Amino acid sequence: MTTASAQPRYRRILLKISGQFMKGDQAFGLDAETFKWVAGEIRDVAVKEVQIGVVIGGGNIFRGAGALNINRAAGDYIGMIATMINALTLQAALEGLGLETRVMSAIEMREVAEPYIRRRAIRHLERQRIVIFGCGTGNPYFTTDTAAALRANEIEAEVLMKATQVDGVYSADPRRDAQAVKLDHLSYQEMVTGNLGIMDTSAVSLCRDNRLPILVFNLKRTGNIWKAVMGEKIGTLVD
């Protein structure tokens, strides 16, 4: 059990949260209680003066071009706007707990968010503001996983934490295969060649090229962000 006096293993993190998680038990949309709960989990880490960047997906609102039978680029732009809805909602939940935040957007929308500028993002982090990065990379054909890998490297995070709904990376989908085995540690190459479906290959390759570790863990378990930051053995470490 980690004591209150223990020091975090990581001082600057990038937390990737799927949009799917934010719908809670609903079929789609935003679940207010889920946003409040996630904000509380982040707060427990922020009070230890850990610098936190967040990339959040938009799958709870829009799942891609196929849903509307439109071209991929247009669908991706709609998805980017969906991530901003989630980013602003998470900002409100965090500020409701008294935390200072900034939302930065890869697509300019000055009335609701700052434009993404790397040096400004780092300055916000140094001042203990939680920075939520919206609109992915600002370009179609890239996922929010790739955006998370890009932002993590740009802000010089010590780890990319991918919060999922399972306990880590498995040899197969544990929801479909009872024989699936949890893997505690993987190399970047094993993550790419194993076709494990946890993170797209461009995101993993970007982390590999810059030697940024990836920690995949279950966000549903209370205290897991805290445990991950403190260096407790949870989830799957990819390095």
C-alpha cells in the first residue's frame, strides 16, 4: 500500500482517456457522473503536484465517417469537434473541484479554447494547471491515440498513460476469449507486431522512436491513476 508521504514516480504525465468511457452506461453521449468521477481521480493525482496533460477521445459522441456515409476526412473533422465537447466538459468537472485548467485546441476556436502552442502548454504544466488537448492533431487520418503520443512527446512527459476499460494488454480480447492472458510487459515491437488492438501502430511507433514508455491500465478501478503515477505494478508497461 502506498503511503501518503511517498513521492510520485512520474512528475509529468500524459493521460489518454477514450471518449467511449465517458458515456458511462449510456448507449452514447455524455454521462455527468462519469465526468465527475474521472475528475475526482485526476484531482487525487494533481494534489501531489504531478503535472498532467490529458487527451480525450470523442467516440461517445461520434464514431467516424461510416455513421453518416461521408468521406473519411469530413468524418475525422467531425470527430475532432466531438473531442472538444468532451474536453470542455472535463474542464468544467475539474474546475468544479477547484482545479486550475486550460483547454488547448489543435483547431483554432479562440472563444472556447487556447490555440495549441507547445511552449505555452509546458508553461501551463509548470504552473500546475491541468492541460486538456482537444481536436487531436488537427489533421484527418490520425487517431486520438496518435495525438496523445504526439502531445506526450512534445511536452516531454515521462510516460503516456492509456486509460482503458480492461486491466492491461491481453493476448486476445478478454471479453471474447476466456483463454486470454494478461501481459505485464511488452516491447514496442511486440505491441506493433502482435496486432493486439490496444493502440494504433503510428502511436506506438512514435513512442518507440522517442523512448517514451506506455502504460495501459484500467480506469474503471478507483485509484488506478494514482497507483500508476506512484509506480505501483498495475496494467501493462510497454517500453
